[in-house]
Amino acid sequence: MTNDHPAADQDTAAAVLEIHLENALTGATYPSVPVYGVNTMKQILEEYAEDIGIRPDKEWLCFRNRRTGLEVSDANTTVQALGLEPGDTLRFILDVRGVP
């Protein structure tokens, strides 16, 4: 992952944290993903969707911080806004109903 957010706070920009990814529908996981607080859910998806069996163009998604239960559907939400901390799991909640 890159830290390409132009308005990033210096401390946030420099801090890399490792999180885990999980496809809530299939249980597929991807451990130890390095991210920055300014990375968006969209950026993480673009990088790791295939690794955990997600087709972003075919599936409706929500993003959940497993530790806190905070859930969002906006792919522009940042790691920091979702409250992810080192060792947390980012769950991708899939709903394929109604999606062609």
C-alpha cells in the first residue's frame, strides 16, 4: 500500500500498521497487510480483492472493523476513520443479492 493522500497528517503518514483481511461470506483471510491510516477501503480492495475472493465489480460491500463493530459502506473511508489499529481485522461483508 502507498501513502498517497495529499493532506495526510505527518504522524499518520509515517505510521504503517499491519491488519488482517477477511471475506465474511467465505471465511477467506489474508494476514499481515501493511496499510497507512490514510489508505481507503477502495485502495485496499484494489490491492487484495482477488486474494480473498472478492469481485468488487460484481458485489455490494460493507467494511467492518471486527474489533469495534464499526461498519461503513463508503469505499472512500480511510483506515483511520474506521478505527483500525495494528492487529485488527477488516471484514468485507458481501451481499450478492440483487447484483447482476
